[in-house]
Amino acid sequence: MMTNRSVVLWRIGAVLVALGAVLAITLPSTPETPYRTANDEIAAWLATVADKPAPQAPQERPKTSALLSINEATVQQWEGLPGIGPSKAKAIVAHREAHGPFRTVRDLLAVRGIGEATLEKIAPLLTIP
């Protein structure tokens, strides 16, 4: 089965081969490779590109199977969640210490820096003890 990348490379190669055949370009030859044509160069380039692995998307932080207790989590544990950096983690812990335990996950919206988008990302990873 051809991947999307393979299909694209195949199509590019087909167009380049056709272009080389139409133009009938002969590249300078060397003793090792006399009379190299554009088609030879294109085929060699495609062989090198097709063997390279596809670039990987950036890895997200690993997801843990355990839910994070919002009233017991440390700053370091908060930082392990997507979209929560050091300053948001400290703000969450400071808010909890100043105002008492959270009653619902939505109570996190009262913390400066936590909005609907962030809450939507982290809510499935949280629990209330």
C-alpha cells in the first residue's frame, strides 16, 4: 500500500521524468557515468528521497493513565499536564492554598491564566477526591 508521501513522490518523479524526456537534456558525463541524462539524475534523486523516513510530528507530553487530584497535586504534577507551564501551575496551587480546595473542576476557571480552552484540554485528566 502506498502512503500519501509515496504517492506524492511518485507523481513528482513522473512529471520530472516526462519533462526530462521532452527536453532531452544530456548532462555532462564523467568517465564513471558517460551520457547521463536528466532521467538518470531524477531517478537517482528519487531513490535517495524515497529511502528517507518521513519527518515526525512533535511529540506531545506522555499521557498518564492515572487522573490528577486537583486538591492534592503539586506544582510539578500540574506542569505535566498539556498547556500548564510553571507559572500556571504555581497559580493553581497558590489559589488552592488561599481559597481552599476546589469543589468542581470548573472552579479552576477562577485561577488567573486558566480559560475555557485550557480547561477543556486538562479536564479529562483531573479528578476531585
